[in-house]
Amino acid sequence: MAELAYRPAIGLARTLFKAWDLQIDCKGSENIPRTGGAVLVSNHISYLDFIFDGLAALPQKRLVRFMAKESVFRHKVSGPLMRNMKHIPVDRKQGEAAYAHALESLRSGEVVGVFPEATISQSFTLKSFKSGAARLAQEAGVPLIPMAVWGTQRLWTKGHPRNFKRSHTPITIRVGEAIEASRDKYAGAITRQVRERVQELLEAAQRAYPVRPKGPNDTWWMPAHLGGTAPTPEEVKAAESR
């Protein structure tokens, strides 16, 4: 019954993507298993990342259950939709319930989507990863699937207005090969391995991205180390500590 909400949501998303004339380039979907549980691990640069991460799983006929902050589930519009799509609410003060919910989903054969940076990276570079994704994969006995998205920040991200016009914006998605979460390894070591792989995929997505900023007023979406004017990780940290 729950998929009565998920599949129409996919149809709506595809309609919007067509209306916005998004140029989506997705490679590596075959690395997502067609059956059984898996933890999908992605970078996080936009409020819309979960939609594009989920899109990457569709060729394998998988529906991803994302872990998302609990406040989204309290919203009068998004709340019922998120619950009916079997997404997983995360209360950061009491994460045990979300962990148990995700573990149950994995053991029942679901694909669970995790953003191990926890929040959007305003520098558009990878932040440190929390170890929850690795621990979930270890305990459930399922693989970790690393992936990266690029270009989604140009549609809607923290600190910038939404751009839902017919903008022809390219979106690049790269999915990597599965990483085994062996129980005889430390979760921290697995987390470092996953982060390194997501970094490689992010760099590959950036290299494949077909456009550059149009001019000085369009450099905000590029990280500083690539010549853009997005704040550096150090600048973001300093701003957050004020």
C-alpha cells in the first residue's frame, strides 16, 4: 500500500525534471543490487539530493528509504508523504530509534539512503563522515553503495534561493561498486574507505560536468579549490561557531 505514494511521487519528479529541462547524466546504477538490503551513501549539497539519489536506483527497480531529519515528518504536507514512502525520521537528539528503524528496513531487504555528513555542505566539498552507515551495514550484513551527485546545489541549497525555472541545469550522478562492511573491521576504518570512494566519485562527477560558471556572478556554486566563490570548509566552520 505504501508504494501508492512512492510511485506517483516518482512520476511527479520526472514531470518536473522534464519541465525544468534538467540534463541528467547518471552512470553506475548497475552497482545497486536488484535484491536484498544495501546502504546507499551519498554526499550532500542540496535539499533535493535524495530525489536524484533515488533516481539512480530506479533502473534496478529499487525504491530507496532515506533517513531524513524528523522535522520534515512533522510538516503537514511532506510528513504524510514521507511516512507513506517509508522514509526514516531521524531525531538527532535520540538517534537510537532511527538506527533501529533503519536496521529493520535493511534486514527486510530494503535499500536505505544515508547522508553521513548529516547536513548540507555549504562549501560543496565533503565534510567528515559519521560512522552510522558503516555500523548499519555491518550489523545488517549488507553492502555499502557509494555515490555522488553534482549540480543539484544549483537548484536549491542552503543559503541560496531556489531555481525551479526551465534552466537546462545539468545534474551528474555517479554510483560506485559495492563496499563490503566486514564485521571484523572497525566501523571507523570502513567509514574512511567509503568517504575516500565518495570523494573519488564526486571528483569524477565534477570532471564530467559539462558547464562552468557563466561569469563572476555565477561562481557561487563552485567550491573554492576549483576556482569558485563558495566558502571554504574553514570559513563555514568559523561562521557556524559565531
